[in-house]
Amino acid sequence: MHFEEESFPVTAAAAPSSSVIPKRELSVDVTHEGCSNAVARVLNKLGGVQFDIDLPNKKVCTSSEHSVDTLLETLGKTGKAVSYLGPK
């Protein structure tokens, strides 16, 4: 499943083309679509995150300026086991 936030035009001053948004891979114990909906809900509420949920492999790949700790804390709100796997 692929989820994206609503996108708004960004000026070059706000986001220089040379900046790279970190991509990270996290393990989340998602077992069914309800779990993936919970993941989508908390990440969308956090904002500033583009993500893909790989339900069969129980992984979430993110593109975000948020720290790993913030992503882990946010995903932890789902009540599922969460861990950081590394950069994507």
C-alpha cells in the first residue's frame, strides 16, 4: 500500500533542490489491513512523512525529515512492536 500526504507547492527557498529527505526502513508488527490503517493514521497525523507499508514483510519505508526516535515513538502509538531497520 502507498500513502502520501496532500502535497502543496513548495518554493525553492523553502526546500532547496540540493536537500535530500532521509529514507528509512522500520519493522512494524502489522498483520492485517486494520494494522496498516493504524500506521497510516498515526503517520498522517504526524505530518511531513511519505511512506509505503509492506504488509507481507511487516515493514514501513518512510521519507521524512523527522528523527528516527520521532518515527519510532509515533509508530509505537499503534500498540504494535516497532524497530528501526536502517536507511533505505
